[in-house]
Amino acid sequence: FEGCIMDLQIGATNINLIQNEEALGVVIGCPVTIARTDSFSNDSSSGFIAMPPVQLGSLAQLTFKFK
């Protein structure tokens, strides 16, 4: 995985990947190659983001937060 994970929570437990000895290659901060902000135009017909497909296991759960 190449990206930025913040405030990881599994169930009711907060996970700090920096302190997890089994998490390999984890560094503090987000890579500069990752887009941290995306925006939509004022045109209501074009309010979407297209991303390439990703294969997930049957037990995967994702949360997206928008402001």
C-alpha cells in the first residue's frame, strides 16, 4: 500500500501503525505524491471522483469523510 492512513480504528480500538512491529515500511507523515485534497466544480452534473478499481476481501470496510 502506498498512501496515507490516519486515525486507524479496528472495532473500538485505535491502532498506531508506527508502534506496530508487524507493520513493515511504515513512516510518519504522508508521501508528497498522494493527493490529500480533491475538489468538485460548481456544476452539479460533474460531482464525482473516478479511481482505478481495487480488489478487497469480503470483510473489508471503508469509511470516507467529507467536509
